[in-house]
Amino acid sequence: MTDKISRRAVLLRGLQVPAAGAFLLGLASCGTGGEHSSTTAGGTVCADPNAMTDAEQSTRKGVGYTEASPNPQTVCGGCAFFHPAATGGQCGTCDVLSGAAVNSHGHCNSWSAKA
């Protein structure tokens, strides 16, 4: 029983364990990869910004979309372009954003009152 563990083997194992943990943590945070609803300290976020294409993010930025309207009179839920989700809740879709998910309490510069 004179098997000795080399310094190289110890260092290699010491690096593999944290790397595997980081990989699993990253994998767990990936989610479904689509638009979804999650709750944060600021309210409900209906679309994952990390899952959006650059064009989708640019469109949202271009119309000044925010998850929470600064004016309760001009929320997405009261906009002509907003369509509530069939399942209810705070999320819906917006025609201005090509049917992308938005928060009913959100706001953008293209807001237009429902008729």
C-alpha cells in the first residue's frame, strides 16, 4: 500500500469540484429559455431579458418600455395594444412589441388609451 497521491492529482481534483458546481449553478439558472413570468422585488417580470434577441431588446428600449409605469393612469393594461394572457395574471402581450410578453403594470412611449 505504497500508493501515493501526486500533487498534480490533488490540484486537478481541487479544480474540478468548484468548476462542476459553477456549471450546475449556471445550468439551474437557465430556466426554460422562453418568455415567462417571475417575481422580483420590483414586481412581476413577464419576459426574461437574457432570453431576448438583440432586436427584441432594441425594440423595447426604442419604445421606452418599463416593467412599472411611473403614472398609474398609463399602464399597459389600459392600452389599446395590450392583450391580457388567457391564464390571467399580470402578464400579457403587446402589438407594438410584435406580440412579446409585457407586464400589465408596465408602460412605453407608444401607449394609447383603449377605445
